[in-house]
Amino acid sequence: VTSRLGESPYFREGDMPDFATKGEWRFIHMNPGDAAIQLLKENRTPLEISDMVYALGQGGLRTNTRSLHAALVNRAGIHKDAEGFFTYEEPAPEDVPYE
């Protein structure tokens, strides 16, 4: 849906769409790192890892703190501050390794 709309339907300026599922399955079949990046892009505020685990669980992705932290380690664009909050900044093309 995001690729078709050009943005996430869960974070838009103005009125939010009223989905029948209320986002219950929005992260299903995503890997934890990609889902966390999507979540950080939408929130635009730093998040603690426990908040991300909870939000991902609400979206259908069952994970835990350890697994999510492992998925975020050494990911281009992910930054963790001294207080343990995570942010995402779109990386420069030369900083993204081939996957």
C-alpha cells in the first residue's frame, strides 16, 4: 500500500483513513528491522525499543526486545542516543550496503 500511495496510509497529514482492521495486520510478514524503520518513519519522534516492540505487536508482528535490537544493529539510517531512544534518518546511497 505504501509503495502505491507514495507514503504510509497510517501517517498522513490531515484525516487518517478508517481501515476495518485498524492496522491490526499492518506489519505481518515483515522482518522486524524493516517494520521498525517504517514505524520510526511514521512517528518522526525518537522511540524506546520497548515502545517499538509494543507497537509492532499491535500491528501483528510478534517480536521481543532482543530480536528487535539485533535487527536494528548496524542498519543504515538507524541511530540510538545515549538514553536508548531510536531514530531513523534516510541514509545516503553510499552508506547503504548491498543486501
